[in-house]
Amino acid sequence: MSQSPNLSLPFIQPSQAQKHVTHNLAIERLDALVQMSVSDLQAAAPPADPPEGELMVVATGATGEFAGEDGKLAYRTNGAWLFITPRNGFKAWVESLGAFYVHRNGLWYTLSSMGDDTVAGLGLNTTWDMANRLSVASPATLLTHEGAGHQLKVNKASAEETASLLFQQDFSGRAEMGLAGNDDFSLKVSADGAAWSTALTVDAATGDLEAGRIDAVAITGEAVQSAPTDTTPGRLMRADWGYGPANVVGTVSEVEGVPTGAVIESGQNENGHYVRYADGTQIMIVRDVSKSAAIAAGATLSGTWTYPASASNILHVFATVRTYASVSATEFAAQNISTAATPFGSSAAWAVFAKSATNAVRVDITAIGRWF
């Protein structure tokens, strides 16, 4: 045997000349491997002016004098590099990371750090990296109390940074909740990990809630209206079954007696004005249907008023006579004018009787009924 089995220290052979050379080579390896202190765990190239005794781990794909020495220990001695293949169990202090590492199967794993009992990274059943310094591979992760409560804290350095929980599929983001780029709490989703949609935002200053598109048809459960007639206290009102500024005034409609349109509808045409309500009530009015016609003493003025809107039923029709500018209220009352109105399907017959002659009569008619 020409060298030791563990550290590969060369043995001095019997009757060997220049025994000091072999002895010094063994001392060099001992100097490199005993109480190892590594300056760099991923050295991609030799430093420009390394001091004697410099020890580092060669990175994969390193260049220069380190080319082809991937994963080996590089030890600077006598102005040259001595390369040593690490064995499982080799331990080294890594100066740049402030932690002890152990070598196993070609990789270096953290053991511990000095001073504050911290480690640079920790992998449980998996490996960690500089972006994920705590990595866990497990069916579940439990964080529990020790007698009282328990908080999970995610802290960020400034408002424009991110503090969030990211849910992934095969390491591609699908949902994120937290403080993403500002201090407002948000919930975001993505189908591909690239394009994101904000489903919910809570303003940090006011607490105001802003929601994305909500499909009312898809929302069910005890907290939501189950039917247009459902008025259970505390339930959420569906937009297509409720009323707001956009649909209070508009076109009324119904299906089997249940309102499906606006609350109030109003309109006018050459036959007068009408107002419809969601419960079916309808009021129609015409002003001066008589066109200010004159009536002789003891005569009757009559006509037919066509409703300005269709009606399913007329409950009451009444006519009134208004005063006009050239006749005082006293004079108008003295003329003893009487009116009458009779409803029909789409019109009403009206009549005005005057005991005294009048220059003009202005008749207004009101019809109250239902539109369904």
C-alpha cells in the first residue's frame, strides 16, 4: 500500500531516497484537510493572487486552472494548486457563509453556524438553495402552539416589496395572497403562472374591499339569495334579482307575476303621461283633453281618451276641470260644471256638462289600474 486509505497520505517506502519529499506531501495534505476552513463553496475560477494555504471548493464548470476539477478541494501550496477529492463526512468551515458544512455524495450540507446558533439554510428531506433556505419535502407541515396561540409571520423590507403566500403546481404559480408590491392585501390567481388576475383587494388605509368579476349564477349556498322572492335577512343579494341605481328606473317587466325589470317606468306620448310600478300598478294622466273647448249653457261636451299605455285592468277613472287665466276661481265655480268618465279596454269616455255658458273648458283625466 502506497498511501493511507482515508486521507490518501503517501507512505514512505523502505529504502526510499528523498524521504523528505514524501513526508512533505503528506504534511501538505494534512494541512489542507485537518480543521478545514474554505473561503468559497462554489469557486468558478481561481482568484487572481491567492495566498498560500487558500482552500476552496471548485464549482461545476469552473474555468482556468480549475477546469476539469469540478467538486474537488483546491489547496494553494508552493505557488500551485493541489486538488483533493472530498470524501463523505468531510467537514469544513465556510468563511463566506459563516457556517459548518459536511460533504455527502458530491454535495455540501449545512451543519451549523457560530455565535447566534443560526444556519445559512436547512433542507428537511430535500435540498435547500439560496432562494429557498428552508425547504421541506413532506405530506404535511405542522406549526403548533406551545400552550397559547401561534402566529405565522411573513415580513418584508419596504412597501414595494412582496410578503405573500404563493401556491404552485409543478413550481408554476397558480394563486397568491398577501402584500404583493404594495401594502394592500390582495388575492390573485393564474392559469399558467404568467398572466395573473386580481380577484380581491383590500385597501390598507381604508379597509375598502374591491372584488373582481363575480358570476352570480355560480354563487350558491345559504349566504346567497335562493330565488328572486328570497328576502331572508343577512343574505347576499344577487345583482340580477336586486335593485340599484342602474335598474330602479327603466322598463318594468314580469314573469308569472314576479318582477324582472326596473322598479319604476314612466313615459309620454300624444295621448298623455303614464307611470308603471314593478308591482303592476299603473297611473295614466292626460291634461286638457278637451282642448279648451267652449260649452253653451246647458250643453254637454264629450269625447274619448285613448290611454297612453296598454292596461290589463282599469280600476278607476276620474275627470277634473281646471280654472284658466281669463276666469277667476269664483266665476268658474259659478258655472256649475260637472264631469264624468267611463273606462273601456284601451280608452275612456268623458263628458262635461255646464249649466252656464263657458268660453273654454280644460278637462284633465286620471286613470288608475294595472299593467299586468
